[in-house]
Amino acid sequence: MSGMRLGYDLTIEQVQKLVMTPELIQAIQILQFSTQELDSYVQEQMLVNPVLEQGQRESEVPEDSERIREEKQTEEDRHQDEVLDWKEYIRDSNYGDEGYGKWQDKGSENRANEYEKFVTNDVTLPEHLMFQFQFAAKNKGCRHVGKYIIESLDENGYMTSTIPQIARATKVPEEKVREALEIIQGFDPAGVGASDIKECLEIQLRNRDELTDNLRTLIEDHLEDLAGNRLGSIAKDMGVTVQDVQKMADIVRDLEPKPGRQFASEMTTKYIVPDVIVEEVDGEYVVSINESSTPRLSVSSYYKDLLHKADTDKQLAEYLAERVNSASWLIRSIEQRKQTIFNVVTAVVKHQKEFFDHGSKYLKTLTLKDIAEEVGIHESTVSRSINGKYLQCPRGMYEIKYFFSAGVSGSTGEGISSNSIKEFIKEIVETEDPKKPYSDQKMVEIFEEKGIAISRRTIAKYRDEMGILSSSKRKRF
């Protein structure tokens, strides 16, 4: 213990670390937001920050504001600069009142009403049934029961209550409930008002006057065997040929198991607005940010009128400085969001050019790490920038995540996306002989001929994900 020295040392060391400031947290949130989420967030910020105004295109924000937003400040000078920046920002900008009015396309309404242009008058299932029922109901009591039944159907058109429950709720005899239910079961779409899938299928066949004894037996006793394509077992049990069962199976499979799904949902409709547009120009693919998907924010010109008052009102000056800096940071974060998304998608399009040229079968494997290294950002930033974002191109609308997937190796050593493999599997199944469908092992051999190494287990996995049955269940007799 005699060799131990106790005491204090004063040392200076430099440590680099990331401090999660409120502004940085906000910037990360804004990058991750989908178009609708960003819109909602901006509306919230406009409620708490009177300096913010929505209307002018971001690309038209005066250059002075860019200079102020990019200005580097030290912690010691921050308080003094906050008071001065907002004055210079407003004084030098020469904002005109007309420049900050609600921005409009010619002949269109303001952005707040843009979604209304896409709202359709799709009819819901209850509306469709009530329209028919008002002409079929015999009396007021029947209409009352019928309305209750229609409103209690689920979105697929099935009953959610039993006849005794409805009778108690409407205070009418069960016979009256059955009478109203029979009327509804005769409506379009055929199959509504059923208690289960068997009754649903039978109602459809009954309305088409095609419900034979054999079809009723097939539905009531052999629906699971039919789903498993065990036609030989069904034929043996029913005492008919396999070919007869195949014909009946084709009739049943042509029916609609969820008759209500063809109608509009009563839930809130969500619209997809593409964040990025990819266009082909002279053989090259040009990436552009969809400006209509990005809120256009600026500092309201109204606050320049408070400049003279603020010169003598320190409290007002400090408040406005805080609000202007907050608004500037929000505008800067939204602009940075646009730039990051643009950079990421540009790299994706470059990597997946063959997809845009030839289609889904030519998707390559792509990871977040690949794009992160190419763009020079962190993987988590790539992940946030594609979260909930959509891309519109000549081939349609795609979630940007679609272009990121693992896969298998081709003969050239280049990765082939799992989505491409699925397209190949779909093509193989569509062109096979239905009486001799390809087994998973046979598909492995077909892929080997294409120079693609893939296991039988992987084929089965992708096939299941696509909802394609096994060869034994796809076989026709």
C-alpha cells in the first residue's frame, strides 16, 4: 500500500459525441414521416407558431432565408443573434402580401382541399342494401327489423348476430326476423346475410337456381376436402366420378366467399400520394420530388408589421426571435427531408435500372447498406427516408421499400431479388399443364436452367407467400 499515490489530476481531453437536441429529434421525425403524417405535423406546428404560413412554394423561399438557416452560430453568441436574426430576416426579405397568400394551381382550390378532388362517391354495402330494402319491405315493422339486420352485417356481408338475438333487440317474433332476413338474402350481392361460408355459397347457388343435391352435399360435407383438392376422396364418398367432382368444384370456386368486399369500406379512405416521380427522358430515368406532396412553408409577412413595436419591446423581440428560428428550422428540416429522399431514390433507380427497363423479373438484390454507402449516410437514415414513401414511375406506383430485398445468386454472381423470383414462380405456374403441375423440386430444376441457384425450401416459402397452392392442390383432373 506504501506505493499507492492518492490525489487529483486535471486533464483536458476532446470527446466527439452526438447530442440529441430537440431540433435534431424534430428533423429525424420529419424525415421518417409519411406524406400524410408530415401534413398533420405541419398543421399542428402552424397552430402553435403564428409566424409560420403555408402557401408559397418552398423553392420560392427568398435566398436571405437560406442564408439565415445555414448560418453557423456558437453557443455564446446564440442569444444575441436570435434577437438580431429575425429583424434582418424580415427587414431584408421584402415580402409582399400577395407572395404569401395560399398558393394555388390555376383553377384549383387551396392545398387544404386538394384531397377532395380524389374523393369518390363509392357506395357502401349498407347503403346498397338499404336502397333495395326500401322497395322490398312490406310494412314499417319489417323495415325496422331489416334495417337492424343490414346495419349488423360485417364488411364481408356476414351476420354478426343470431336470429334470437335480433328478435330480442328489435322486440319482434323470430318468425318476423326470418322473414326480413330472407328478403335481404335475395338482394345483390348474392350471398349477403349468411351466417357462415357454407350458407353464403348455397344462397348464391339458390339465387342462380343451380343448387343441386350434389352441390349441397359437396358444400356441407366436403368443403375442407375441396380446399385441399382431394377430389378423389370426395368422388369415392359421393359415389360419382372425379371428373364430376371437378365440374362441381369449378362451379363452387367461381362463387364469391366474401360478397361484401366489393363495396366501399365505411372506414376512412387513405390516399397514396407519391413522394417521388421517376420519368423516362431520352432513355434515362429522371428523379424528381413531387412538390405537391411537400408542405410549402414560409414566415408570414404580417410579422414585419411588428418590427417597429419590437424595437422598443424586448419581450416581444425575444418571442418573435424564438418563433422565427423555430419556423426556419422546420423549413430547413423539410428541405433536408426532400434532398435526402431525392438522393436515396436516385441511387435506387441507378441500381434497379433493369427493373424500370424490363419489369419486376429484373429486380436485383438491394440492401440499406448498399444505398447508405453510395449516398454517404447512415443505414438508419436510409430506412427513415423510405419509410411510408411511394414512388411513381411508368410501371406504376410502388412503395420504395419494394426495391429493397434479399434474394439468390445468378450464374453471373449478381444478386436476383426475391421479388424477381416470385415473378418467375408466378410465370411458371401460369404456363404449366394443370393436369401435371410442376412440383417445387421441378421448379428448382427450371431455375437451374436459367442459371439461378435456389433451394426447394426457398421455392416453397416464396410460393406460400404468394398464396400459390402446392402441386397436389393445383392439380386438375
